[in-house]
Amino acid sequence: MESVIVEITPGVGGEEAALFAKDLFRMYSKYAQRKNWKLEVLNLKESDLGGIKEVVFELKGDDVFSEMKYEAGVHRVQRVPKTEKSGRIHTSTAKVVVLKKTKSEEIKINPNDLEIETFKASGPGGQYVNKRMTAVRIKHLPTGLVVTCQTERSLQQNKELALEILKAKLLEKKEREERERLQKEKKEQIKTGERSDKIRTYNFLQNRVTDHRIKKSWQNLEDVLDGNLEKIIKALKENLT
């Protein structure tokens, strides 16, 4: 059984990008259900209009990394947003990062390398969560990586989850540096969010999804956003492996 941590954040496009990030999170949630994967939300920040500023979640299941690794990159959407009164088409993006979760023995973290802060959690959870110092922010001093977690009621639980995310980030950094050192020709996961970096476009007006890495398109966009990703991932495996 494999385990990955997935991060989705808005790229270009403001609030519409945040709404698209929410659509992608729903798509992966639905796909996880179809694959019988377990999904656990580790961190969630919502936007003012109901979109997502950031979501971090863990997926556990058979072949989860071997499939989800193809989703890493910039996803572009072309549609008329609900907030657009003139009917103008907007182009926005969201970034997807897929991190292979480390086994406990793969990454060792020196406690002296950590700067840990606690603060009051915000959002749903009631008085217990919002009045107690249950949220945690951890900075890894040697690398500058920062992770935050506030979804659990217990400070200790949030600290453990934050450390898991940090370990996954450190493992990804280690593997990326190793790939560069060996001059392997594997693409880095996209981190900019610029439209030109896109790996896939979701065009609502044409009811079409296009993966630019293999120059292939599929109709029935709503079906894809409802979690039917099998045909896309299968094509990516056949052409990119």
C-alpha cells in the first residue's frame, strides 16, 4: 500500500483560481472513492467566496503514488466564472503537488533543527478549538521549509501531522536533488502556476479536457471533474512511463 500527500493551491486568477482549486479537490476526492483509497484532510484554508486557498490531504491505497504522480503540475481552467456578470471567459490556474510520503526510517529530523510555534486554530471547531492553542507551525531551519496544521482538536495530533508533512517535503527535496545530481531527465513538479506551465486544460465551453504532455483530449468535462480519471491516467501511463 502506498501513501502520498497532495497539495492544491490557486495559481493565476484570483478568486476564480481558488474556486477551481476546490473543483480539483472534489475531483480527486471522487477519484479516491472510485479507487477505494483513504483520504484524510491535513490542512484546509478556504477563500471568502467558498473556494480553497490551500488544501493538503493524504491519500492511502494501492498504486496511489504511481497514479497520482501524473497529476503534479499546473492545471488550467477556461470558463465563465459565476462572479462574471458580462459573460467573459476567464483563464485561471491551480497548482497540484504530489509528495510521496516517507517511511519513518527514510528521513530523520533533528529536533534542534525545528522552530515550533503554537497558536489558536481558526474556522470550524467550536469554542474548544478556537480558544485553545491547538494549531502548530513548524519551520525546518536548515531548509527554511514551513508547514502548518490546525485540523485536529489536540496540539499533539496537529504536531504529529505537521511533522509528517514536513518529512514528506524533505523526502521530495532529497529525491529532487538526487535526480539533478544523476542528471536524470525527469520533470520537476511545477511550482509557479503560470499559464504557460500548464499540463492540462479544462475547457468548459467546449466540454473538453486536454492533457498537453501527450497532446490528447477527452470530451465530457463534467464526468472528469466527477472523478472519472481512469482513462486519462491510463493514457498518461502508456505514453509517459
